[in-house]
Amino acid sequence: MDSSHSTIGELRADPYNRLQSLVTDKELSLLAPRLGREWRSFMRSELVINQWQIEDVENDGSLPVNEKIYKLLRIWKNKRKHECTVSCLVEHLKKFECEIDTWEFLLEEQEETTADAPAPHPSLRLNITRTADDSTDSDLNSSTVSQEACGLPPESPYHCAQKAGTPGQAPKFRFVIELTDDIDIVNGCEDHLHFKRGTKLDVVNQFAHSYLSRDIDGNIFHIQKDKCRKADMFCPPVLTENTWFHERVERTQLEELFEGKEVGTFLIRHASQPGNFAISVKGYSDVLHFKIDATSTGYTVSGDHYHNFKDLISTYHGVSVYSTPDGKVFLQKPLPKE
């Protein structure tokens, strides 16, 4: 038998072989209906599909929703080419906190068939929890998934990050650390981050040999304890270095703080629920508030997931956060700190 062709049984016996295989169009068609209503956020934050590409596909009225999702998945596949492996796709789905039922079929060899892809069971969708704090927004439920079951390293940074967050529990600031070496990190959207020795980071959770850390932009990632040391106990959170972050402000103070300011003036502050945040922005007639749900992999606003505050602010600088009869409201400039 030709050794270049593996049987289904052999692939199941060797999960590594399956993980390294390229994703097929059929697998993408099976995945499309499983993504649920958060598919836009998944495309943007995990697969890094441009907003204009998403809008271009959405505006095609001749396509049903599942075909639109499939078309965007194909765009990602064509962009990644030989890097579009099952392992890569599964990691994206897990980082987006999809339930295991959403992607476990990818770990099994798909039999060749010309039949249409079966419709997914209603349970194979993202779980959405409605919350109410500064506004009514969506919070993606997290699920801890065994890396070993997928042939992935059990102590990978994302595996540790997953254990840090549970539904309804946001990562909370604990103390500041200082790096003792230059390090390179790849975050959830595959951006390569370089940090020099002496860089300070916030710790939002800790494990036996590592810290779940947050940088000045809000990126969350895993740092080995032997690469850092604790900073002075009175060192403030690194987020306070940003002009847009107001750590010590209460919601009751905001009407006065925003009085006389231009529409679109904004700040990010702590929400009433520990560990979460909120955007407050000057509207045409009052101050608007939007909850930011913090997770172990980033931040969620109205169901859309962002890996850092920089991307969140940049998005709502070009996309309105709210529309009123007087006009649309965008995040224009930070409220100056006093």
C-alpha cells in the first residue's frame, strides 16, 4: 500500500497526523453553521479577516448566512495556504472559547462524499450569557478543554490562560512584575510581541510556574516565573499609563467630568463587577456606558471579542458605538486626566 495515503483507522490512531493535515473545504462547510451568531467576531478577532471583507460578503443578499460564513472561512484558508492545518483552526476555535462540540469533528477524518453537509444539531452553537451591568452585553462562556486530547502541549500558554477564567469570573489585577530577560510572545491574534528587559506587566492570575499577565495595551498572555520578578508593592497597574484609562473614577462622577466636552470624548474605567471594565463616552444629550467583559484571552463588548484595548478603541473609532436621531457616536479622543 502507498505509505503516503493513510486510512481512517490509521489517522484516528495517530492524532498528530490528523492535526497536521490541511483543512478541507468540506470541513469548512461543516464548521460554518456551528459558529453561531458570534461568527463575525470570530472572523475579525481570530482569523483576522478585514472588516471590509466581512461587510462585502454580508452585503451579498443572494447568499444565506451559512454560505456567507463558509465564504469567509475560504478567504482565511486561501490566505494561510499551507499553514491552514486542523491544529491551527482548532486553536483559533478554542481561543475564542467555542464549546468542544463545535470543533471536535475536525479531529476525525472526514469520509469523501458528494452529499450536502448535514445540518448541525441546535446544541452545536456558541453559548451566550446575557448580563447587565453598565449596559446589556454578551459574555462568551469559556470552556476548559483538554490539550492532551488534541495532541497539543499540556502546559501551553493558552492552556494556562484557559484555566484562569471561568464563566462569570474575570481575571483581576493582583500585582506588577518586571521582566528580567528580553522575551517574544505570540498573542491570540498571532501578533508577535517583543518585550525588553525591565518592562512592567500586570499579573491577573498565577499558577505554580507561571503568571497570566497583561501589558500596557491590554494583551493577555502567559509568562514563566523565571523570566520576571515582582515589582515594588506600591507600583500602580501598567494600564494607568494610558491616557484613556481612568482607574479611580466612579460612574456617579461622569456627568460632571464630561460636562462641556465634545461628543465622542471617552474613557475606560473599572466596572462594578471586579475585573471587568466599562467604556463611558459623551453622547449628544448624555453620557453613554458600555460594559467590557474581561476574559482570560481578551475583552468582549456586545458579543464582539478583542485581544486588547488598542484594537477595541481603534474599531469604535471607525464604527459607531451608538446611533441617535442627532447622529452617530464614535470614540474620538480620551477624556484628559486631571
